[in-house]
Amino acid sequence: MFRKLKYILLSSVILFVGVQNASSQRVAVKTNALMIAAGTPNAGCEFVVGDRSSMDISVFGNYKPYGTDIKMIGIQPEYRFWFNGRPMVREYLGIAALGVNYDITWKKNIYKGDAAGIGITMGYSILLGKHCNVEFYGGFGAIYFQQKQYYISDNFKDYTTNGLGRANAHGYKLLPIKLGVSFSYIIK
């Protein structure tokens, strides 16, 4: 699964470099206010790649937000098609991917693993000024996870092979892949 995360990250970097070399008309930096409220710092960039399309790449991570034992880092690339004919204005439909590495202790359970997924998103962007806008968006997708799942009182050595932790739970879930209210600053 770690290999899949590396491929998603590498694909995002290649796309990022390709988009920058495409002399995009507009570039925006953004942050998701809902993730910040949940204690997860995040940052993103959106690049116009065509007359009706843009590419959004966001990264996020947290370390023990609000005193809970949660550690997470992830990346979310997304392709957006804008119905208005002008990117970063009004409604869009997108295809988003997700790659996450996590370590969560919840009540008496520990979940440590990786997840990757893809889904459909929809959103609406409102211009607040020449350089600022706010976006509302959400979407669902299929997420594959592979994790080590055990109880706090368990002996972790029972879950290792040759000193390495092995996954004992995996599967697919239909979950929200992207949800937020983002504030953007358009650079050019």
C-alpha cells in the first residue's frame, strides 16, 4: 500500500510540474476551513489548465489534534471541469484521488495503515473580489485501506513477521472523499 501512496505522490508531482510548465493563466493558493476546524492543517494550489478545466492539489496532515491520539498525512489531487466556461468561478464537477497514511488510537482500538481512493466531487465557487474567492464542495468515492488493527492491551509482537508489522485488515469503503469550505487567494 505504501507503494501506491508513492505512486500517487509521484503522479501528483509530475502533474504539478507539467501544469506549471503549461503557462497557466491563473494560479490560486487555498486552505480548507473545515479541516482547520478539525485540527488538520492543510494547503492547496489550483492551476488553470484549459478553457474550462483546472487542477487542484492539496496536502494535509495532523499530529494529535485537540489532544486525541491521531497522526495523519495525505495528498489529494483533483481535476475540475467548470461549467461556467471560466475556471475558478461558479459550479464544477471533479474527479479526486486520495492518498493517506494514518495512525489512530480510538477508545481501546489502534488503527495504523494506508488508504487510497478515487471519487467524484461537486462544488461551487463564489468570487469575493479580484483576488479572493470561497468554494463549497463535497464528494464521495471508493477508498481502499490496508491497516494493522488491534487493541491497546494486545501484544504487538503477535502482529509482526520478522520484526515488521503486517496488515490484518483491508477492504473498500464508500466514504466522503472530499468535503470543505475553502478560501482561495488568486495570484495571477
